[in-house]
Amino acid sequence: MLEKMFKRYATCPSCTIARNKILELLGGAFSGEYKMPKYESTSAMGSNNGVTDTAVVANGFELFEYIWP
């Protein structure tokens, strides 16, 4: 993910350290910018469920973070 989709670093609203990685997904149903999923989320939403599309995993992580911050 990092090698193919990395766009930039970003900060949290209340933090000055740019530690969040922003991915850019081009084309397809999930095109746009997403926070890079953490390792546990990538495996739980991806390979453990048979999902191999990284765009779907990144979108799922965004939805999860929105519901459960």
C-alpha cells in the first residue's frame, strides 16, 4: 500500500506531529484520499476475510474510524 498509493503525511487536529499517512486511490469505486489502515485492521478486514483489494480495505478502515474513533 505504502509503495503504490502513498500521497503525503498528515496531522491529527490536536497534534503537531505528522504521523498519519494519506493514501490516494485512483479510479474505481473507492477513488479518493484515505488514512492508511493500521496493520491489525488490514489483516482483520482484508486477508482474514478473503478480501484482496487494498482499496476496499482502506475504505473499510475509514468507515470503521468514523463510527468508532
